[in-house]
Amino acid sequence: MKEEITAAQMLDAFKQDAPGHVADTRWAHTHGLGVLGHFVASRVAGDFCIAEPFQGRSIPVTARFSNGSSDPVRHDERPDTRGLAVKFHLADAVDHDLLSMTLSVFGSTTRKDFLGVAKAFVPKPVQPESWLRQHVLDPLMLRSPPPPLPASVTISGGPGLAQYAGSHPFVRAFTIEAGLSQVPVSWARTEYHAVHTFIAVAPDGERRPVRFSWQPVDGVFPVPADQIAAKATDFLTAEMRARLARAPAQFTLKMAIGDPGDALNDPSQSWPVTRRSIDMGTLFIDRLAEERDVDVDRLSFNPMRLPAGLEASGDEILRARGEIYQLGCKERQGIGCPLHAHDGSAR
Ligand code: HEM
């Protein structure tokens, strides 16, 4: 019988490379900023999904922008995978969470793959002449291959992954996108992708495979490379404070609809950009959470906290994340950890 890899094993593997982690903080996306706002569905959203956020009522939200690193010290000026976690507060104190990141794919298909990838991340001596680096990353970054490193050099994260990607194709798209990560001028000037496939149930009962992304209404804008050195280490928080004092930050929620043959259970594969895409509504980020004393740092977001009418696909990674985030949240004594908690916390 096939032995199931548990969420606890996956979380343990994840912890093996969490630079700078401090007890009682998140194991990933540790530095972030809590914000409050509302979501307004588009006129057509309800034709494609019966879930409550898409019925037209303005839905209050609590959200958190974050940097992907496990280091609680702010490093806004470094290239990183940024996150946007949105909690829709629905009727009867039920919440729906939509978690997204700046990469459009993930680096594993199965729980087993994930353990291999996590191991590749652990600090180890690197071989800078890896296939992926020479043939893909260096040409894409328009840079000459760096001089060989001495054999004893130990680096965590990217280099180990690039080496691993040479022999594991499923992790290549993720590695390349991660390697090309930039520094956005604002958490409100970058796209975020929920990555996994969900099933949207329509009013006529039709069940469509869908993928969600947030597009910034003000457009995507990275910091020009020659200006990064002048950026303060916490500039994204200062920028958001100044931005929200002027006007709400806005994102459009796009929902791509999969065609037959598209990868439904595999978050390592993207869908063709030619897929139908529905504008499902607009997220308005109105104010910083601290203005209302909402402790978003302790709050739990969980990608399996779904409303009626929006279901998880068979994606193993998505389902494992449901358990992993619950475990991680309990460990750090977060609030609102159990799925579908009716405790109304952090509203
Ligand atoms: C097996 C794959 C993954 C693992 C093991 C993992 C692990 C984690 C952990 C342990 C946390 C901290 C949770 C907490 O303490 O509440 C976290 C946070 C987060 N993850 Fe993942 N993650 C995975 C995949 C992803 C993917 C595919 C995305 C994007 C779609 C993502 C986006 C985020 C975001 C945005 C947060 C911060 C949520 C917040 O602000 O509270 N993760 N992740």
C-alpha cells in the first residue's frame, strides 16, 4: 500500500531551510502588512459562480501583503516572492480565504515531489555550472556565467533548486520565475496568482475548472535595477501607508477558465494565456489594519477555507496546504486556525 506523506512531514521539510526564523512567527511570508478593505463583484461574476463573494453585495475583507521569506526582518529591497492573502468575511461569520503569490506556478505536483524540492533548498555546496543555470537562467538574465565558485561554498535556496531543476522538469518553470523575481515599487503594483485550480459552480449547475489572479489596477511596475540600492529596507510599508492616505489601492480579480486537457491537479504547469478570462470583481484596499487594531500578524489564512460554490480540485498540494497552514498556525498560536472557524476573530 502506498504510504501517505503527512502534512506534518511536509511542514518539517519546509522548516529545514527557513533562514532567520523566529519562534511564534509564520514559517513563510513572515514579514507582512495587514490591511482592510472590501470586494465588489462584477456584473457578470454571478453568472459563473454561485459563491457568496460573487453575488454583488460589498464584502468586507481583511488582507495581508507579505514578502515570501521566513526572515521576520524586513527586506523589501530584495527580490522575493511576494504574497497577497485575502479573507472575505461572509454572512454568518464564515470566512473565505484566497491566497496568492507573485509566481504563477508552484514547484511541485505531489507531496512526494515537495519533499524532494524542500531538500534541494537546504544549504549545501553548489555547482554553479548546473545545466539550468548555463542554458536558461544566465541567458534569460542577460548575464555572463559567473566565475566558478570554490567547491566548498554553501548556499541555501535558489542554487540548490536550480541544480535540482536540471533533472526534475516539473520544477523548472517555478525556478525560472523565482529567479526572475523583481522588487515592485509597491505591493499594489504587482500581479498575484492563486496558482491552484478550483472548481467554480455556476447557477445552472455547470462546474468549471478555474484559476484566479489579482491584477493591480494601477499596473505592474518594478523598481528599476539602478534604483534598488537607494530603497529602504521597509519601503513597501511606508509606500502603502502613503498610498492609502491618498486613495484605496485596487486589484481586479481575474478568473481563467480551463479547457479540456489543461492541467487541473498540477500547480507546476501554467495554462495557455489564450484561455477565457472573466473579470470577477474589484478589491479595494482602504486602510491599514493597525488603524482599527486588527492583529493580522496572528491571523490564520488557509487556501482550503472555501465558500459553498467554490471547491478544491484534486490538486494534492492544495489539499496538503489546508493541513500545513492549520498546523503552522496552531504552532505560532495564531487566531482563527480551524477551517471554517465561526469565532468571528479578527473582523
Ligand atoms: C506545499 C507547498 C507550500 C507550503 C508547504 C507552504 C507553506 C507555508 C507556511 C508554513 C506558511 C505560514 C502559514 C501560517 O503560519 O499561517 C505559508 C504562508 C503563505 N503561503 Fe505558502 N506554502 C506552500 C505553497 C504556497 C503557494 C502555492 C502559494 C501561493 C498560491 C503560497 C502562498 C502563501 C502566502 C500568501 C502565505 C502568507 C499568508 C499570510 O499572510 O498569512 N504558498 N506558506
